[in-house]
Amino acid sequence: MTLFGWIQILVFCAIVLALVKPLGSYITRVFKGERTFLSPVLAPVERGLYALAGTHEREEQHWSAYAVALLLFNLAGLLLLYGLQRFQGLLPLNPDGMGAVAPDLAFNTAVSFVTNTNWQGYGGESTMSYLTQMLGLTVQNFVSGATGIAIAIALIRGFARASAQSVGSFWVDLTRATLYLLLPLCILLTLAYVALGVPQTLDPSVTATTLEGAQQTIARGPVASQLAIKMLGTNGGGFFNANSAHPFENPDAISNLIQMVSIFAIGAALTNVFGRMVGNERQGWAILSAMGVLFIAGVAICYWAEAAGNPLVQGLGLQGGNLEGKEMRFGIPLSALFAVVTTAASCGAVNAMHGSFTALGGMIPLINMELGEVIVGGVGAGFYGIVLFVVLAIFVAGLMVGRTPEYLGKKIEAREVKMAMLAILCLPAGMLVFTAIAVVLPGAVASAGNSGPHGFSEILYAYTSAAANNGSAFASLSANTLWYNTTLGITMLVGRFLVIIPALAIAGSLAAKKSVPASAGTFPTDGPLFVGLLVGVILIVGGLTFFPALAVGPIVEHLAMLAGQSF
Amino acid sequence: MSPSKSASLIDARILLPALADAFRKLDPRSLARNPVMFVVAVVSALTTILFVKDLATGGANLGFSFQIVLWLWFTVLFANFAEAVAEGRGKAQADSLRKTRSETEAKLLSGDDRSQFRLVPGTSLKVGDVVLVEAGDIIPSDGEVIEGVASVNEAAITGESAPVIRESGGDRSAVTGGTQVLSDWIRVRITAAAGSTFIDRMIALVEGAERQKTPNEIALNILLAGMTLIFVLATVTIPSFATYAGGYIPVVVLVALFVTLIPTTIGALLSAIGIAGMDRLVRFNVLAMSGRAVEAAGDVDTLLLDKTGTITLGNRQATEFRPVRGVGEQELADAAQIASLADETPEGRSIVVLAKEKYAIRARDMGSLHATFVPFTAQSRMSGVDLEGSQIRKGAVDAVLKYVEGASAKSTPETVREVQAIAAEIAKAGGTPLAVARDGRLLGVVHLKDIVKGGIRERFTELRRMGIRTVMITGDNPMTAAAIAAEAGVDDFLAQATPENKLALIREEQAKGKLVAMCGDGTNDAPALAQADVGVAMNTGTVAAREAGNMVDLDSDPTKLIEIVEIGKQLLMTRGALTTFSIANDVAKYFAIIPAMFLAFYPQLGALNIMGLQTPQSAILSAIIFNALIIVALIPLALKGVKYRAVGAGALLSRNLLVYGLGGLVVPFIGIKAIDMAITAIGLI
């Protein structure tokens, strides 16, 4: 590890922190329906959309109606995206003449983009038409992100309101998240990326003659616009197969920094929105601090493991850290940082190949996802994910102050605990059960690019990434098979919607509760004690479940490496 | 039943039957009430079957498997034992109560004028029957006195041998079946049928027969069930991981991992904690009608306390004689003393005492003074004496002023104003002014003072640190109330309280999301008692009050509300502490079992054996032995409860997190290592 490496990491952290308050303030105003500096332009558009859709700004929904609206909307998106892929050959904006996508891959991809996972079982530039990319994938990038934000806002309202029947309107929240937040920021980011050299064109691929005289097809397309939302909406689905390691998708250190910051920006700011809406910003900072502790710990371990490198390789005379699968323009610190950021948030974009990380370095992204991506997390998803852990932490420890546990004046009772447990249960179910089946299926094992513990990690990583709706991969797994396309698709649906519904149920049940005023007997949730408790509960409840799997995957691989054995 | 009779934790009379009960509770119907232990029992049964099969077919490592199976069953039995011990303590109390429920005969009154009675068995009485109970009779069932007054020995339920007065009308009309009339007679209208009397309910409550899971317990059970499911997933997926690696893991090892990971510690002790909580209240002579009420007590935000008896000593005392100008203190004291000689109220007696102590006026014989006592009535609001040709009156200031106005005008307007000024001054200081007049001439004012109980101020400070607001309820005027409130250090007061504004106050607090506790005894308290989240009825109170509250204080001591709150908090804290401990324990268990489990095919994982456990088998066995023994070790804590300290929530939490969270992380590392050394030394492995 070098000082310069750490400075780069700290600069990133500083920028994210600096954005928390202004962005938090802006998002709060947007969802409270207050005027913002964009209102003169956007408010008429917003009103027009409501008029067109026949919905009313002030018509709020019970949590169950909110959930139904959300599910229907996502189902429609799923069907549309599936249809687009299957019929893209017949549709316009297909200059490279891409044919219909196979049914299992189309299902997998549709689920993947609707669930904000963006697991890519295909190579973008060689499978999808421009129309599919723009109307299908990019649209889903926006609305799946907006869906996550909407749920987070509904949950925040649950805490902020008392004795209320409704948690807001899904349609209004979805519209505002897209119109006021994602779109304007994406326009800004797209322009920045174009300025940094990212392509943005509807022209077909170009063919170049290389120095050796060979013909090379160079793919391009509307990259910058998709890149902007891919990061901001924590989607992660790259235009190119190589994702943000591709020089057209991530040309230099500046674009790399912008991309990392935009992954975290909204997720981090949502903690501030939470603080503002419940009337105590410190509550938001406390949650962000718990995320921060876990984040810095992850970065430190990952960076250390990568910088230390592989003693076996060093034994062959190659000095220095592990540079396998990394882009020289980013180096070890920025690759490690990117890997931790993209898996802490549910982004899944990569600028290096996680499968090529050292065993411990690669274990950190795995753990980040296993914890449910609550370290800042996917837009909205990270917030409602960590709230589930907050509910558990408060319930267990809150009893120790001798009162029925309360959080922000809301009593945490059987219903909240039940819903939080249901949601938390989904993750190990999706991650472990399918891994356990896959590792004993010869066909599924054959897809792994390596044998032994590393091959195990590849499969575990795939299901973990799917259940956590991350989308990144331990690259050498060939996942475009009927088995993986189907089971990963199911895992993504479980990891997304079986968490969302309990989260909304909690929102509804909290909103309906009375608010108990805080007193000296109330467990303070805005201090270091709470932060420590939350971190402990996340690690023990969320992490310990995966100890056996990690032991036979990365941990044994690491120990074997130290003993001179590789896989 | 008295608090002093608290059974010690190690009492052979409780432990021995509890051992037998531990086996009796293996009944699946009884186990099914506790999801975590039910799962352990099911897993133990399956493992036993596998073991028997192995025994028949001659499998490997039989000795090891046998020990694991044994300890699995011990885990279940220890949990049953914990519950049985907790119940046993209640049963001992129930038995002593049952003795009082012996068969009684009742004198059932009949006829229009209820002049005749016939003897019927007490159990045949119906609600609404009227019975006669005379000196020496046992009251056959719960009821309300409709006629007469008697002294009653209620030692059967309160453990207090001093008799209490029960009379018709007013707030002392409730009688309890099983108690004995010592003198006089009363007619009682039966309010509870056989089998549903107060004592029957008490027996059911302390035995835990009627025990319903409380809201927090239900929520905690859900959490524990959820954790169990998570660990099911974590364990059932391991065999296929092993297969991938080309290894094999025996079922018994997987079972050991699973059972040690699921929260058995809290699962085993959860019901014992609940029963012990109720039991602590009973020991305290408070009966909670439901566990829910005990839990609510821990959550209380606002305490409504009656001024009289709780905050101040029951009676006001004369502290000062304030004569008007032209009258000597001695003269006022003399008149007041004569007027109070026959006044048996505590206030009256305190005037006599003060006159004697301060002015050396000795008691005089009413007879030799030819005095006739004029008693206090609600209309006159005065009392006094008529001497030969002379009248002395004392009473409420406005009543006395009206009286002197009516008499020949011997009081000048200045005197009237002076008396009013003194009275206002006394009221402002929290006292009660009592005007004294002789033959229509105002003499002055007696200062009656409420004496705030010693130490009560500190109690309120303590409550404030717990985050509980205290509100004093009094019939006094606002000025007096404010002065006493300030002296006692309560947070707020409700002056000139009526049943209506008491109820309104409770509703107002509840609308703010607060939980309210109060105690009361009279029929007019019933609506407020019913509305309050925790309503403690005094045992001396009326039937209506007792029905409306969700707790009954057998000692009729309103100060106990504070202890009740502490017991409620203790119950919740104990649950939280043991849950935290149980979950934190898992870290060490993973480090014991995971390396042992995979060692055969991934020897590198031996590096995770940070405890340096001897062999894989000893590691697994030590973990499961620790897991079982920790249940027994924590039974005393479950029964006694985690100590509640009146410090802020933050300080309390950091302390408990340190002890039970960090302790829960560290203790099993030490415990498992110690057991590993022990079992290796004695050659179990």
C-alpha cells in the first residue's frame, strides 16, 4: 500500500461526504413536493405526466396499494424488455443487424435489468441492438433505480409519519425520482463523459485495419448516456462486455473518479434525506457512519491484499502487488477501491476483473454483497436494506434498556421483526441454496473457469451477486447457459422483490403507529454506541451465515496460497 | 406470600421436582410452545435414530456420536429444567394459596327481607347471592359488602396479619373469598362464581397455567425462529460444499454445528424469564393479571401518583398557630385544642399534639368541661365544641367566615381580610388553612401541613433519569398543589382532580404516544384505571376498581408503582441481555467447529482453529457441551433478572452491551477451550 494510494481513496471519500448534505437537501425537497431550482422547467412536465396517466399528486396509497403498483409496474417492464429482446431483429435502430436473443438469456437479462441487478450473461456490443440498449436497458436503468429510491422514501415516511394510513404514491415517487433526480444528473454526467472521450453515437461499429494488417471491428454506440445512469442508478450493466474496464467506457482516472462518486452519491445522500425527514439529521449521519466503518474496513483489507500480491507469483521473480486483471491506468488502489464501491453499493460495474483478485481481496466484494449491500448500497435498496438490520439491532439491544424497543419514536414489535427477518432470510436462501445445488451439478460446475476453491468462489459469487442484485461477476464463469440464466434469474427476483415487499410492509406498519416522544429512558440512536451496535449486528447476523461458504472458498484458497498451492 | 419469604435459588424442594418435570416436558405438545427448543428436540430425535442405526450396522466413531447425541438431549432437558424451576417457585406459592381455598359453608340469605339464612356449600353460590358472614366465618367467595362493618383477617392473600376494616359503601367494600371475619358481621353480595374467584385467579397466575405469551415475547420468538431458519440454510448447504471439495461430513457433526449456532441459550431460558418476572411481582405482593401488563410497566412514560399516601404522609399535621392581631398565640392554641379534643381525625389529633408540645396545653376532660362535640359534616364543613355559653368552631376558611358573618358581627372587616391573607399565605406554601372562631369572633388560623415523605424526592429524580415523568394527582387547589409538587419534586400535578379530569389527563398523555401507569382504589377511579396502560388497584379498594385495573397490590401501597416499573424493565432487559449473549456466542462456535469440520479435506483450515483445540472431535464436542452447560449456568440470571440501574438509557445500554455483548463474544472462547482441555484430560475423546 502506498500513501498516494490512500490519498486517492480519501479524496473519493471526501467528495462523497461533501455531496451528502446538498444532495440530501435537494432530494428531501423533491419528495416533499417543495419547489426546487428545477421546478420552473420540470413542474409543468410533471403535471403533464400526471394528467396523462390520470393520477393525482395528492392521492396517496396504503402500503399494500403502493406495493401492488410497484409490482405491476415492474412486471410490465419485465415483459416489455423480454419482448424487445426477442423481437429486436424486426425492430428499427439495429444497424449491426442483431438477431433475436435466446429465450433463457432474454429472461435472465429482463429480470436482471428490472431488478437493478444488471447481471450480464451476454456481451452488450455483440448481442443487443441500439433500440434494445436504449429503449429497453437504459429505460430500465432509470426506472429500476427510481423504484429503489421510491421504496426508500416510502420507508422514510413510515418513520416520519404518525398514525397515518398511507406511505405516499408510488407513481408520484417514481416520477419525481426519475424527473427531478436521475434525469438532470444524468444529462450532466453524460456531457462530462463525452467531454472525457466516451463515445455517444448511433452510428454502427467501425472497422479498422490494424498495424499487422488485420481487420478489427471497433464497437461504439450511445455509450455515455448509458454509462451515466449505469453508475448513478447503481445498475452496473455496461455497454461493453468489459464494462468500466473498457477504455471507451472509462477512459481515465477522472472518469473513474466520477463513476465511483456517482455510484455512492444518491445512496449516501438518502441517509441525509432520512435524517431530514425524521427531523434529526444526526440519525442519518449515524447510519452513514455505520456504513462508513464497514466500507473503510473493506477497502483497507482489499487494498492490502491486492498490494501484498501473491507470494507464489513473487516467488517466480515478479515483484509487487497483484496486477492480474487490472487496468494499468487505474492501478491497484483504484481497482481495489472500485471493486469495494461497486459491491458495497449494488452497482456491479467493474473496472477490473474480480475473479483475478487475490483470495482475500476477492472475498471483500463477496462479503459486501452477502451482507445485503447495506454499505451505502444500491439507490434506495441500500437504505431499506440497512433499515432491516437497524430493526433487528434495535430489537435485540433495545430490550436491554428495559423498554419495548423503539426507533425514532416508533415501537419495534412483532410485525416489524417478522418482516425484517423475512427479508433478511431471502438473501442466504438465494445465495446459499442455489450455490449448494450448482456445486454438485456437473454441468453447472463445468461452467466455472477454475477448479477447487476458486471455482467454488466463482459459483458462490454468481448467486451472491444475483441475490444481492449486484450484477458483477467473478469473470471466468461462463454463465450464459440454460441453468445459470434460469436460476440466476429466479435468484435476482427473490433478492429484489422478497425484500421490497417486507420493507414496504414495515413502512406501512410504522406509519400507522403513534410516535412515542423520546425521553431519558429512550435508547439514543444517533451516537457511536448505536453505530457500533449496528455494525456488530450486520456482521454477526448478516455475515456469520456465510462463514462456512467463505471457509471452503476464498479462505481456504488464501491459506492454500500461503502454503504454496494454487488452483 | 410475604416478600420476606423469598425462596432461595437453590432449594431442594424446588429443584428435585423440577428435575422430574424436565423429563415430563419432553412431551412434544409442551415442547411445541418453544420453536427453538422444539427444533433441537426434533434434531436430537433424528440423530438418535441415526445413531441406533449406526449401532446396529456398526458404524465408525460410535463413542463420539453417542456423546453428541447425549449432549443434544441434555440441551433440551436443561431448557425444560430451567422452565420447571421457574414454575416450581410459583407452584410453591400456589400451594400455600390453595390451602385457603378449603371447603367453606355459606349462610345464604333468603326471603324478602333477607332475615333468614340456610347453610349451603360455598361452591354452590352464584353471582348475586347474598350471604351473611359473622365473626369467625370464612368469607365463602369474592363479594361486595352491602351492609354492616367488620374486621377481616386477609393474611391468606396479603400475608399481613393485622386485620382490616371492610364496610358497606365507600371504597373499602370489597371482600375476598378465603379471608376470615374476626369481629362483627357483614352481608356480602357474591360477585364471583366458584372457580373464578380472586384466589383462583391468583393460583392460576402464579402457577403459570394461564400464561399467555406477551407481545415482546412473541416478537422475540419470531426473531429466534428466523435466526434458526437462517442457520438451517447455513448448515444444510454445507454437505454439498463438502461434496464439491471431494469430502464428506457426518450428519452428527452438522447437527452439532446447527444446534450450537441456533440461539438455544435464549430459546431455553425465554419462558423461565417470563415466569420469573411474574413471580418477582407476586413476591412483591403485586398480582399482575397478565404478562402484558408487566411488560407495559417497563414501558411506562408517565406515572400518575396520588398525593395522599404516596407523595405525602397520609395525614396533614398542624405545624403552626397564626392568630389575628389582638389575639395571643396561646389563646388561639387553647381554643383550637378544645375544639379538637373530641376530634378523632388525624388532623384534629395533630392540633392537640402541637398545642401540647409548643404551648404546654394539656388534654382536658370533655365531660368536666360540660362540652358537647359538634362533628364535621359535609354541609357545615366545620367541627367544634359547644361549652357552657360558648361556641368554638374550626374548619375551612370560607365556611368559618360564613359562620362568623351569620353570628353577631364581632369580626371587623379588617380581621376577615387578615384571616384571608394568612390563609392565602398558608395555601401558597402548600398547607391547608383551618380558621378558628370563638363565639363569632375570629381568632386566627391553624396551619395544617402536608408532610412529604422522606426520600420521595430522590425517587422522583431516579424516575426522571429513567425517562419517566411523574404527575401528582390531588384534590387540593392549584396553589397548594403547586407548592407540594415543588417540594416533592414531581414533574407536574393535576389539582382539584376529579374522576373526569383524571381520565382526560390519561387520554391526553396517551394521545401523545405515552404509556401511563396509575393506581387507585375507589369506584370512581375505575374508568381511569381501565384507561391507563398499567392500572394498579389497591386490594383494599372496591370491586369495581379491582376489576378495572390490570394489577392488584395486595399491600395497598401506592408507592409500589415505582417498583412495578422497575420489575417490568428488568424483565425486558433480561430478555435482551440473554438474546445478545446467545447471538454473540456464535462467533466462537464457528471458530471451534468449522476448522474441525473441513479438516479432513482442507487441512489448511486448521489455521482457523485459533483456540488450539486438541482434535476435531474434541472441538465439536466441547462446543456442544458448552452450549448445553451455558443454559444451566444462566438459569440463576434468568430467574433473578438483570439488575436495573436508574441511569440513562445510553449508560445502561453501553454497560449491558459490554457485559452481555462483548462478554458473549469472549466467554465461549474461554469456555470451549476449558472444556476441550477437560474432556481431553479425562479421555472422553
